[in-house]
Amino acid sequence: MCRKRLFSLLILAFGLFLKSFSAIAQTEENTAMAAEEQVEVAGEEEKEEGINITELVFGHVSDSHEWHLFSLHGEHGHETEVALPLPVIVYRPKVGFSIFPYSRFHGNWYLDEFGNKISEVSYKGLYVEKNMKEKIRADNGDVVYDFSITKNVLSMIISVVIMLILMTSAAKKYKTASIQAPKGFQNALESAIIFIRDEVAKPNLGHKYLKFMPMLLTMFFFIWINNLLGLLPGGANFTGNIAVTLCLSLISFIIMVAKANKHFWGHLLNPPGVPLGIKFLLVPIEIISMFIKPVALTIRLFANILAGHIVILCVVSMIFIFGALGKVAGIGFIPVSLAFSVFMFVLELLVAAIQAFIFTNLTAVFIGQAIEEGHGHEAHHAPDEIIL
């Protein structure tokens, strides 16, 4: 109940904030010059006092061609953004590849007729369009294929490097050290691996669990590490990007379909013991349900991670929202906002591990359904080749 009231208060305060920063209408030509100047000065003062909450929230959760670190506030409300420009790699059929740093676009921005932020600086016939998604477009309208190293791509590379360092260092200890009980990080890593083996792989995959262990472990640690990196200050919202979760789900779906046996396809396309008239209704439903599985995986991970980031940012932003209403209200709300932010951050640490486990477990469940053998085939067999 308390949480619902906090969200209601957030919506009310956010509405008041947007209303106070609404655009000032253009005055008529016969309006006095003094009145027009007063309106413009008032609008400038309002802009200096607050921040754009919408841009702050979606700027964090969306992908970008630069990695924003922090902002420096100078005199007269002047703000300087400190960001790491990332390499822009684009291909145009008529021009070819163009590679240059994103800092070439730095300059002022203006809004087009659709409300998109457009960079005033154009470089090599290209400009930047910012809205829900940042896009590189050509001045002449040509098709642009973007292969840039964006913030999410760089975060993915960092997570892969971290995972390789952690796993290879632990593997070296097993190769070089004598037989002894693991300790330190090696012990924690072994506990996680045993948990995935005993609680995810074996119950869902049976005697064939071993060949799927590398894939399940890679998926679990990859999602977990990226979830944790996204909670760092200035971190990228990698697993909160639906394109990323879709690719992970497609991997699970492809393996499920590739490893499915005759028993699975037989029950899917020709359910035994079902009247013919019911099969015409049941078979399409079963086929649709097969494609719903990766969709469920995609939305589950994407929605949970994205919602956590947005809630934390909105709670922190409430300090500035109340500060715009009054200095005393802003200062008074700081303890409440910080306390709730810490609570949400600790909760997100738990969610980061839980969502990695759920995604891996559901993947094992779906693959287990595809490789499940019919009755009379429960004998134990040697594991097949390992899925990397």
C-alpha cells in the first residue's frame, strides 16, 4: 500500500514538474517588447533551476554512441558533459565504410517537427537523431547501416573479458594445484556451478545434462555479470535492451529446435490418442506455443531489468522534482529518496542473480521438453557431444 502511494506521489509530482517547464507560447507581433523579454527571462530561469527527468531516465536506459560519465556545472548554469566518445562505424552503399569518433558530432541540438533532437553538426554527410533511440542518418536520406561500438556493445565486451578472466583463473588453479578444498573465489565459483548442475541441468535434462552444461553456465554467468555491471554508476543497461534479450532467447530457441527428437516432433505435429477433429485445433496451438517460449524469455528478462533501472532513477529524481517545488521540500525529501533508493538497489542485486537463474532454468526446461524420450527409453546413456 505504501509503495502504491509512493508511485502515485511520483506521478503527481512528475506532472507538476512537466507543467512548470512547459514551453512558452510565442507572443503576438503587437505585444510589447518588455513583456516578451520578461517571458523569455522567466523561461530561462526555469530551465536553469531544474533538470529534464525524462531525458535523464531514458538517457540512462537507452543505448548511445558515447559513454556519459558525469556533468560539470559552471557559471550561469552552463553545464559541461564529460563523456567517452565511442567509434562510429557506418556503411553506406554509395560511399562505403566511414569510421570516426562520435565527438565529431558534438555541438548544439535542435528539435525537428517530430520532436526529435537533431545535431547541428554534420560530419561526412551524417548527423545524429536522438529520441527513444539514437540513430545515425545521412543528410541526403541514403540508407545507413550502423556497425558502431555503442555503449551496450562496449559493456558486452567488458563483461566477456571479465568472465574469461574469472573462469580461466579458476581453471588454472584446478590444473596446477594439488587436490584440496577450493577456497576464496574458487569456492564461490564452484558453488554456483554445482548449483546450476544439480538444480537446473540434471532435473530438466536428465542423463544428457553434461553436454548442455557449458551453454547453460555461459548463459547464466553472462547474464548475471551484465546485470551487475548495469547497477554500477554510469553503467550500461545491457540486459534491459530488448534486442539483447531477444538474441539470447533465439540462441535457446535454436538449440531447442536443433536438438529436438522424433518424440517431440511427433507429439507436436501429430498428438497420439487425439481425435482427428481435435488435432486441427490442437496442432496450431502447440506450434504457436513453441514460438511463444522465446518471446516469454525475451520479455521476462528485458522487463524486469528495465523496470528496476527506471524505478531507481525515478526515486532519485524525486529529489529534484520536489526541489523544483521548493527548496525546503527538496531537502526534506532527500532522506526518503536515498533510503528507498538503497532498498531498491539491494533488491536489484538480488534480482540480478534471480533473473539470470530464471532465464537459464527456463532454457533448460524448454530444451528438456524437446529432448525428452518416450516411455521405454529411460535407460542411462553416455553423454553426447558437449554444446559450447
